[in-house]
Amino acid sequence: MAAPTERQQEEKEEEEEDWVLDSLGLYEDLHMFDLQEPTRVLEWSRGPSICVAGYGGSGGDGRSEILQLGLPPRLCARDKQGLCPERDFKVERGGFSHRPVHGLKQVPDTSLLVTSGPPDSSLQVWQMAAEDTDVINFVSTIPAGNASEKSWAKIATAFAENPWVLHGSRVSNVQVTEIESKRSIYRAASNNSDEVGGLEFLDCNTFLVCSTKGRLSLADIRQPPSPLEGAPVSLALGGERWCMGVGHSPDGGALAAACFSSGGQLTLTDLRSSSTPLKQATCKVPVPGQNAEFLGVSWAPALEGCLAVSGHVLTRLLSRLVVESGSGHRRASLHSCHPALLKGMQFASCQDQPRLW
């Protein structure tokens, strides 16, 4: 493929600049920051801070840096500030993983982190040190349930009587493990070899799994293990890959699952009645079926009935379940919604230097 001409490059840059200017009107406040390295993982941590990780550093030694970054006080201020090009994240803690980090979750109400990534489905457990130190310490490894499984595991965490992690790379090997003792709490009894597109705890006793083929499966760890076969997501089409996020339904009532596909299909399902979707929408994506690796959908916890998606050339909030799509070339490959901060959302792009919005 021929390299773009200088004129084509200029036109592309002008289009991106126009799109950014047009997008400014969608935000009450917009804060942009640059990180030193691209990030594969973006998760909120304790207090006003985030964890980033995933790509090897510029040193070329193959290690992946895990950082806890404190947000600037100005970002957390409640007064209206407009555009703030301040770039002073503070490194609070850090550590190094000798393997890629493709997934990271903090265990609620603890200083523990759980990570996952190639070349297998094992998990790594980390602990953020006390306030007077700046180290994220490696603690232990939770072995892969199947040594021959080469796919990395999706993860979710919960704190029951002890810290738990829900993990699996395929529906057939989804399990709940007690982190400290590595004791198996629950194992799925299924022959379904579909890859896991997403999984989440609904509470300490139940969890939901979405396969990449768009099938939802609900499990209760208090019951004997049963096959996680599940029902297909409405609108599921062959060849598309699906991911999932769980939150409260728009009326603030029962839990609902938001499923998003590589073809741009978005469907909301009430978990009390999975046969009929609550809402359906279609996002305009440039090339349906591509960029499935970074698909993500989540509910904004502090905003009733609001969703966010990432993974395509989509960089805007799905407000009140109305889909809006960006027309620029910069792809928002990761996003994370603050669990409590009203209207607090961040996007990180893996193209060029990533930015947090």
C-alpha cells in the first residue's frame, strides 16, 4: 500500500482537528493528558487515581510497567474550568510484570490487584504497598485451570468473606477462585468452548458471562455447577464478536446487561427477562468486524441510564442510550467510568501518545 502523500496527510490532520473542535461542544469540561507510554489497561484505583499497564516500556526489556497514577487536583475540582491542558499526573506506585498485561482489576476494599495476559490463562496477584512506599509488589500466581489453554483470561473481582476473582478464557473453564488460598470456589460444568467476551459479578453469589458469540449465561455459586450454555443476545450475527457490561436498568431498578458487537450492534437485556431486549441501537462503524480486540462497553455508575463504548472509531458517551459516533480517525481503544464521580469518564487511545479525557 502506497504511503499517503503530504497533501493527504495534511487533509487527515485538518479533519482530525475539525472533529476535535466540533467535539468540544459535547463536554462541560474536557481535560487532556499525555502518558509516557501507550497503555493497554485503564482502571480506576483507590481514591482519585488510576492504574495503567500493558505495553512494554521504551527500554526494550520486554517488561510491562504497572503504574498507579494520581490525578491532578484540578481535574477533580468541582468548579467549571473548561479546557485544561494540564499534564501533571503523579506516579504514586509502580511495579514491573515480566509478561504482557491485558487485563487488570483491583479487589474492592483491598490493596490487591489481579492481572492477566498472554501467553496463557494464569493470573498474577499484586499488592499496592503502604502509603509510605511507592512499590506495587508481585505476590503470587494463580495457575491456569487448563495448562494447554493459550488464551488469556478475562477477570472480575469481588470481596465476600475473602477476596475472590472470577476468571476464564473460555466458557468451559470459567471459575471463581479465592485469591489468597487459591481455593476453587466454583467451576463451570460446561463443554462450551466459546471464548469469553466478558464476565462480571452481579453480587457475591451470582455472576454473568458473555461469550464472544453473543450468548449470556447466568450462574449461582450456591447451586451445583451446571452447564453455562446461555441464551443468544438479540441481534447476534454470525462472524461478530461481543463484549458485555453490567449495570442498573434505565429506571434504576433491576440489573441489565449491555452487549456491544464488533459490527456496532448494541443491545440492553433485563436479566429478569432475557428473551426481550430493553433497548437496541446500531453504531456506525467504518469497517464492521474489525478492531474487536479492544471492544468495551460499560455503564456510567453516577449517570442514570448512560453507557460508554470503545473499540471502534467511537469516542463519545452514549447518553440516555442515544448513540453518537465520532468521525475522526483517532480510535478510543480503552475507556473507564469513575465509580462515583459525576460525569467522570476517561478514554485512552493506543494510537500515538494516549490521552485521557
